[in-house]
Amino acid sequence: MQQANWQAELRKTKIGPATLLEDIGLARNAPALANQAAISFPLRVTEGFKNRITNGDEHDPLLRQILPLAEEDRDHPDFSFDPLAEYAKQPVPGLLHKYHGRALLVVTGACAIHCRYCFRRHFPYAESNPASQQWQTALDYLARDQTVTEIILSGGDPLTVSDERLSGLVQSLADIPHIKRLRIHSRIPVVLPERIVDTLLDWLTGTRLRPVMVVHANHANELDNSVAMAMEKLKRAHVPLLNQSVLLRGVNDSVTALAMLSERLFDYGILPYYLHMLDPVKGAAHFAVDETQARSIMQGLRELLPGYLVPKLVREIPDTPSKILL
Ligand SMILES: *Cc1c(COP(=O)(O)O)cnc(C)c1O
Ligand code: SF4
């Protein structure tokens, strides 16, 4: 029953830009929209996230994250299809193993919302997306490599997959003796909090693997009461909660916006983890914040917040053994 609800919500997430603009009272003075970029990576948003957009505000920080603007169609020499050179980093399809001890499984290409700045917006999911029968290849690889102690379920958004399939996957992972931790990277607890149902908590906390959930919010307005309730369930199940954000021009590129985000996250039992510099993915150049400004924002945050509410500013550079701390 619960499952049917969130799956029905997921099926309704692909809406046209015109419908969205109508719904939020911007039909008449709409910003210029993308053509090409909106075809290859269409607008997708949940009802809940849409309801958190301020009506009539063309500069709303949530709207900017999902609306395909005309800027996306413009080419930029430094912005490419695969900025992190990830396609070549897969020992088996759908498994990224870049860092010591941790391997990331691209469980699915599907997401509940499409974030316009997403560095995997051009990822070739059709080839790299291991359907459940192919998960076996990844599991075999993980079983052979005893240095891997943590598995990250990512995507796309891993929580778009049914609990039945995720439960089977997690049991197979728990059968590999050297794996200790199960990390979930998901935007769904924020954008589709109804997804946090008992059957999810069952597989997340039902094996010997230590769970950790890394959610993804970029602005305090993304966190409303429905999100608080989902977080409460995860906390009661003793799942540590962390947040990662991307530093985005016009969304959260100020000390005030990021301080409010950190404060709200803590209210909801979540600690800030990473603040990522934008990956230079084609179509996202209009979100770029330069490093000088990023460092000055970080200094402002350190002066305003307790240390544990200041996220780590990081950049990803291909072929380095970790993310780079700025
Ligand atoms: C970011 C990332 C991780 C996790 O890195 P942490 O620093 O442990 O959060 C693991 N694998 C890949 C491919 C990543 O991009
Ligand atoms: S993978 Fe994450 S950041 Fe990218 S579109 Fe999906 S939810 Fe957004």
C-alpha cells in the first residue's frame, strides 16, 4: 500500500515546463527555456518539491535547480559530457571504484527530480546501468576485492528502485564478509519523503552492515515538515544522516543561504558533509561559482557557525585518490 503511493508519485514527476510555470504562477512572464537540453534531460520534479517553490518568483532557488533555462543550450569550452572521466572508471558496468575502500554502485539511472547541474546528466545509463541480473557481475567484483569495506548505493537515485529489489541486493552485499558499511546517496528523502516507508527501513537496518544515509539538499527551503517526518523515521532507526550540497550560482551562493541551510539541517538531525564545487558538465555553466568567491563564502560560514555545521568544500578532479579539499 505504502509502496503503491510513492511509486504513483514517481510516475507523475515528468511534467512539461509550461505546466510547471502555470502551476507556480509564472506562465505570463516566463524566463527563456532550453530546447535541446530539455529533450535529452527533460524536466522532472515531484509534487512535494514543486509545492516548496515560492509562487510567482522567477528567481526562486528551488525553481532554478529544475527549470531547463535557455543558457543550457549554449556551448562552453570548459564544460563537457563526462567531466569526471567516470565512463572509464568502471571495472564492471555500473560500478565506480575510484577511492580506496569504497565502491559506488550505480543502481539505476532514474531520479525523482532532474537537477539541471547534475554531473551525471549525460551518463550512459543504458549501458552502465546494471539491471538486477547484472548486479551479479558487480557483486562478483566486490567479493574478489577484499579492500572494499564500504559500498555506496547511488545512481541516478537508488531509492527509485523497489524495496523488494533493494532488499535482495543488500542481502547479497551483506554476504560478502569484508563489506562493513552500506551508504546510500539519495535526494529522495528530501524531494519525495513519502518514500521513507517501513519496508525501506527493514532492508536499510536489517543486516549486519552499518548504514549511513547521505541526503542532498542545496537550500533551506527544500526542507519542510514532510522532510522532517522522514528524517525522524530514519533517526529512530539509528541511521546516521549527512547532507551534501552543490555550490550553485543563484541558488545558495551566499553566506546567508548556506548558514540557513546548515541550521535547518541540524534542526532535522542532519549534519552537513560536503559542499561540492560544480562539476563542469555540459549545460550547467550558468551555475558556476568561482573558487575565490567559494573560499570567501566558506570563511563567512566559519565566522558564523559552530565548526560542526560548516560543510567541507570539495572539488572532484579525475584520477586523484580522493576529493580535493579546498
Ligand atoms: C564521492 C565518491 C565516493 C565517496 O567519497 P567520500 O569522500 O568517502 O564521501 C566514492 N566513490 C565515488 C566514485 C565518488 O565519486
Ligand atoms: S543523480 Fe542526484 S543530482 Fe543528479 S539529477 Fe538525480 S537526484 Fe539530481
